[in-house]
Amino acid sequence: MDYDFDARYSSIGHFSNTALSVFFENFHLSQVEDELSNHASFIVATIEQGEGQPQSFRSVRQLEHAHGMKVVIFREHSILDDRSRCRRELHTTVVFLPTIIRLKQSLKASDKSLVQSRMSSLVMNNLQNIIVVGAPAYTQNDQFAIFLYNSLDLMDETTAETKRIILLAAGIGLILTTFFCLFLSSRVTAPLRKMRQVTLEVAKGKFDTSVPMLTHDEIGQLAIAFNRMRRQLNNNINALNYEKAQLTRILSSMADGVITLNRRGDMVVTNPPAERFLEAYAYENDENQGLPERLQLLFQKVVTHEEEEWVELSVQGRTYASLMTPLYDEDHVRGVVLVIRDMTEERQHDKLRKDFIANVSHELRTPIAMLQGYSEALLDHVAETEEEKEEMTRIIYDESLRMGRLVNELLDLARMESGNITLIKQDFEVVQLAKKSTSEIPANGERCRLRFALLEEEAIIYADPDRIEQVLTNLYSNAVRHTESGGSITCSMSSTNETVKIHITDTGTGIPESDLPFVFERFYKADKARTRGNAGTGLGLAIVKNIIESHGGEIVVQSKEGMGTTFTITLHKALKRKD
């Protein structure tokens, strides 16, 4: 059975999976065709040169056996047979003989020197594909038709082998490519992945992470540049953090409140004093913690006119001066800086200064007026009797003593408050000093009973005895002035291993609870209605407090109105004193 070449080609195309196999099949087929064509041309030349002699046919048979092809030679209409052919070869020739005869006829009709054909048939139960090439040969006496054919099975084996080689090469190439990719990954992509990881770490603020330099190529140079950038960025961030921390410490340590606001009026920076001010304002006005309304109006004014402004606010009984200054960004206002200062102490000092001047003026005006009045009376001979003259002279003398005492106490208090007081300290027994101090109690002290509950053992302290005596005398005198006739004044003592406490208690009028925090202030008088004869200068307790504190001691007061007052002095013993 014959099969057309197109069926063969379709069969190959059906089982071919890639265009590459078709290409190599066509390539090998062209090679076989070219080879048979060349052999055919050689055989024609051999026969024509040998004039169709047997010797030339033997050369053809040798060529046939040497190249594994089959040659069929026609002389006129008969086949020149070779008895040496094997049975299979003869069978193959017979099977394909009809096709060869058709080619012979085509050869006669064609003007070409070569004709080609491809065919397939069943040879001894095996499907065999062949390619046939025919060519004419002419001698002086005969005409020959030479046909060369060869099996295409060998070409299929070659094509299959080529495909196997290609597949093997492709597999080896794939493996090599894989290893090459892994090599590139380790040499190129691995450093890039590491650099990406380090970049993410740097983005999180971990500036101490560095990129390892694994190569000296462009990637290595990139790693060096990245590490240099990371170090510079780390230095800049550290410098900024240092400046920020320093600014924060400065703001936190400031006594004044500082608030920075942007142009929209939002608070950007605040320090602890400013936060306390805002909290106090919010508590007082039952509002959310924000900028007070007066400061918001001041902010609008500062931003509009670009001039600093200030306002004074009263919050929770304290006075705050608020100074607001525009904050510039090149040529335009980017916000304001608000400085809040607690002026309560300054205002109190101003008030105390004014009160001090008023009190001194008041305390001096009255005795001066009395001195002037009685002196004029004496000059005008108003006093008619010696007794009247003596009384006026006594009043003038007492008022001059009072003025001298006031001036001396003012000088003493000024020296104490400025730290210029001189203390002559020594060890002495305080019990005897407490008894001795009663000798200087004013004469009206006789109407009060003076009792002692002193220590039985000695109590040695290290202090200035004159100043301690001044303290005790002042407290005794103060107790006598505020104790009614028939009352009592008690001086008691108690001690510990380190201190001695002196308690001076009277049964006088007492001090109102509202006046207790102010009894040690200058010119403060709890009894606003007492007569001049019963009045002091208002400086005694202020001097007492300064003397005791200059010795490292403490004085406290306890009192109930209408029941009496107790002053307690705490001093250190000589062996446990604090220099």
C-alpha cells in the first residue's frame, strides 16, 4: 500500500508538539535530498563516462553499498538487475517499482535533469517511507534512467536523536540557568533585599543598623553610600533630639509659663507652669482646658497688628501677667509666643511696701503730732500748774521713747531680713534665762499671775543669749498686753535628746483664727480696736520669728479666741546643735 507524502507530513505534524521538531525534520529531509541528488549526478557521470560498460555499473553498486542507498537502473524499458541483492532489497525494489516507473515516465516528459518524490509502503509487514531521486544518463548506444531511493526511517531516528539532544541540552541549560539565577540572587538580589530590610529599619528609627558590604561592585558602592547617609542622618537626628531635649529642659525649668500657638490659634508647645495655669483657669470657669477667652482676643489682635500685647488675669486668687509676641517665619507671622508670669508675689510685695510705708507713717505721725502738740502747749504756757507741766513733759518723753523703739526695731528687722544680723553664740543654760527675762516685763504685768513649769535638770543650748532674751521678753510683753487683770501667764519647758521647747501660754483674749497666718508679718495687729496705751509697734513678732529662724529653730502659735494663746519655741541643744 502506498501512502502520499502529505499524509506522512500530516502524521508527523499531528505528533509533533513543537515547531522545533518540524524544523529539524525538514532540515534532515533536505540533507537526504541533497545527498541523493549529488549521488545521482555522480552515477550519471560515471555511466556516461564508462559508456554503459559493466565496470561502471560495478562502481555504482560499490557506491550504493558504501552509502546505504538503493539504485535502480533502467535501460530502455528493462531493469538492470543485480543478482547480489538480498531478498529484502529485491522485495523493497519490487514494492516501489510501480512508483519508480511512473517517475521514469515523468523523467522522459520533464526537461529537468533530476526528479524527486517521497512515498511510503508496507514492506514485509513494516511501514517504510522512502525518498526517490531520478536522473537520465546517455551514452552513444543506450539511454539509461537511474533512480536512487533511501529510507526515511534513518532520518526519523536522526531527528529523534536530535530532539533528545536538544531536550537534554535544554534540561542542562535550565539547570545551569537555575544555578546562575541562584548565583545572581546571592550576588545581586540578596544585598538589595538586605538593603531594603535595613531601609525599613531606618524608617522605624533604628539608625544603628548598617548594610553589610559583600561586594566591591556598584551594589557595594551603593551600600557604602547608604551607610554614609544613614550615619549622617543619625547624627542629624541626634543633634535635633539633643536640641529638642535641651529646649524641653529649658522650658520645663522656667518659672514662667510658655505657650506657642500656630496661626490658627492651636497650642503647639506648653511647659508645666503654663499647663498649671490652664488647669486652674479651666477649674475656675468650669470649661475645657483651653486658651482663656481674653487671651484668644489678644491672640487675634497680635496676629492682626503684628505687635506684642499684654494683659493681666486673675485666676484662683493669683495674678498672672500675660505677654504675647508674634512669631515670624521669614516675612509673615506663623504664630505667637505667650509668656505667662505669676505676679502674685510681686503684687503682694508691692502691697506690703505700700502698707509698710502707710504703717510707718501712721506709727510716726501720732507720736510726732503729740510731741508737737504738747511742745506748743508748753511754749504757749497752757499748763498753769507744775503738775500739768510735768504730765506734758512725761508724755513727750514717753512718745520719744516709743519713736526711738520703733526706729530701732525697724533697723533690727531690716538687718535680719537682709542677713546682716550678727549672732554671738555660746553655750548657756536656758532655764535661768527664762526666769531672768521676766524682770523686764512692763509694770502692768503685776496684775497677771506669772507661773513657771520649767525643767528640773539643766538645758544647755548653743545660741546668742541676748537675742534669746529679746525673744522671751517680747513674748512676755505681748502676753501681758493681751491678758486681762486676774489672768495668768505660764512659761513651761520640755526637752528631747536633741531639742528644748519653750511654751509661753496666756489666758488672754486670744487671736482670731483668720488672723493666725499673719501674726508674724510686719505691722500686723490682730486687735484692731485696742487703745494706744495697750498697743505695740506691730514689729515684735516679726523680729521674734527672724531671730529664732536665724538660730535654726522654729516658732509656732496656737490660739483660740477668748481662751488664750500659746507660742512654742524649738531650739537645739548644745551637743546636737546645727551650725
